[in-house]
Amino acid sequence: MSRSKYHFETNAIRTQTERSQQREHSVPIFATSSFVFEDAEQARATFASEIEGNIYSRFSNPNNDEFIQKLCLLEKTEDGVATASGMAAMFISIASFLKSGDHVLASRSLFGSTHQILTGLLPRWNISHTYVDIHADIASWEKNIQPNTRMIFVETPSNPGLDLLNLEELGKLAKQHQILFNVDNCFATPYIQNPTDWGADLVTHSATKFIDGQGRTVGGAVLGRKEVIDEVRFMARHTGPAMSPFHGWILSKSLETLSVRMEKHCQNALTLARFLEEQPEVTRVKYPFLSSHPQYELAQRQMRLGGGMLTFELAGGLGRGRRFLDSLEMLSLTANLGDTRSICTHPASTTHSKLLEEEQARVGITPSLIRVSVGLEHIEDIQTDILRAIEKSK
Ligand SMILES: *Cc1c(COP(=O)(O)O)cnc(C)c1O
């Protein structure tokens, strides 16, 4: 599955479920819970895994298979499992491999629900974790490896801090210690970085974000080598976090335009980042492909483009951040990201409000930090709306 004669864009479009007798050009939705067998022998052999074939949509479905086959080609992995949400993907990518007594080494800057899995759920099954600060060097990571460490789990760029982790160094460390290396690649997407280039064993996704890119569905995926995914498939098949065929169909269509959307997201984000750097009321702008980003060189090495997310800070603290949001006319106030529509969030008072100010600072959140998911509207309209809100919130 990981080899193809085609380029990224072509794979995203031309990987398609076999045409039916109806000769359709666009793939239909296989809205069926189960699949019929030709005869008793085919049923027996399919259940015995002697032949490949669909049995029941909790196990596999043509729409989800098409979505996963595309994603495998884009992420350079052999195999994968589609899940009903990004969190289902995160959870089974961890739970398929860990048992009582094991330990996870993770970046402190993680998506909120992933943090809840590590701190609130895994301890129930006697699985412990250690967090490493996003700015820590590779020696600190190595120092925190224990004899029972089974997995390293990271996200890069981080949310909302947009700090990067060095995937090459972490990949080597994981390999040296024979630890599974799991990378949540949701922020970057396979168009911008392929964690398998740097030794990732598992690549996890929330397809809800840039992969769908239009704010229509919730979905996820776990990808990796065949023998790794076999474990994940076993867990998925028997615990049931299956993606619905309708969402598999939508997300496979979404991948067809991933490359053009990401080019535009990144172009708009870089233009907006440079524009904000020139505004006197803006005290700081963070975007991986701005030369002022503290890890600009790493970003250039590890990422093909800077991504669709940026953050900035306004003079004036928490109240200013909230007034800014209330002054926006066009940009949406919503928890999603990676949408065609530009979105602003204020992490200090929303997504990360449960953290103490000191904990917020540790993951890069200051009181007036604004996170922007830069959409695909005309860049001048995005700039105008933000500038107007900056003025109004003074
Ligand atoms: C949104 C998100 C998730 C969770 O995905 P859902 O599809 O909302 O379940 C996980 N990781 C990251 C980095 C995310 O942004």
C-alpha cells in the first residue's frame, strides 16, 4: 500500500474503490451493516481470514477502506484503521499496546482529551506516564525513559503553543530503546510532514480538522506498519470505535482536495502572520515559517510548509483577549480548527481555562494569547476583520 507510481495529489484522487456494475464515476456510499456471502464455504473462509473480504461494517467497509488506503499512501504507511473520532484513534493507538505496569513518555503539550486519557483513565489500569516539557532537549527525554516505558507520544506543532518537537531525534531515541513512537499528526497533516520519515511507528489523526477541512464530520485514523496495525485492528474490531461509511465517504472526498487546501491555508497563514507582526498593538506572533519563530530552522527541515495555525498576543492581558473575540464580525468563535472558515479562540479562558496560570505558561499560553485557524476566505477580508477587532478591543 505504501508504494505507488503516482504523486501525493494523484493518490489522494485516484485511489478508489472498485467500480460496481452501475459504472459510477464517483464512489457510492456503502450504507450497509453487513455483506453477503456467495456460499457457506466463502463465509467460512472469510471468517477464518483465509480470504479477504468484508463481513460486517464494524470490522471493515469499502468507504472506510478507501479513506484509509489513501491516507496510507499519503502518510507512507502500510496499513491503518479508521475510527469514529480523533480521540478514538488516540485511545486505541495507546490501549492496543499497553498493559498494567507499563509507562508512557509524553510531551506535556498535548490535546486536552489526550491529556485526560493519560492522567485520568490510564492510571485506572495501572499505566503510568511522565510528561516532558516541550522545550526540553533530547537528553531530558532519554533521562525519563524507564525500563517499563512502552510508548513515546507527541504532537508537533503543539496546540496552542505552536512549538515544535524534533521528530528525527525522538525517532532515533525510540528506536534505540525499542519503544513505540506515536505521533499525532493532526496539526500538520501528511501534506506538511510525514512522521514515518523520522521513524514513527504509529501516526494518529483527528480527521475532523484539516483532513475534512470543512467542519462537517468527526473522524480519526491510526496508521502504521502492517504488524503494528494488526494489533490496533484487533482492538477496534472487538471494542467497536468504527467510523460510519457515510463519514468514510465524506473524508475520502475531503482528501481529494487536501493538497490545494493546505497550500492555501499555509499561504494565508504566512501572509496573516507577517501582517500581524507589523501591527503596533500586537506584541508577539508565532508561526513556524516566520523567521522569528524560535525553531525556524527545525521547521524548515521538518515541515514542507508552515501550516494553517498561528497565534498572537495583544498588549493588555486576559480582558483584552476576550474583548478582541467579542469584536470580531466575520471570524468564527468555535472550538474547531482546520476549517475553510477562519476561527479565533482564546485558550486562557476556554480550552485551557482549567489549568492554573502557571501550568498555562508552561504550555505556552499567556493571558492574551489568541489562536487563529486561518481559513480559505480572501486574505484581505481576514486581515480586515482581525484589524478592526484589534482596534475595537483597545
Ligand atoms: C481535535 C484533536 C484531537 C481529537 O480529535 P476529535 O476528532 O475531536 O476526537 C486530537 N488531537 C489533536 C491534536 C486535535 O487537534
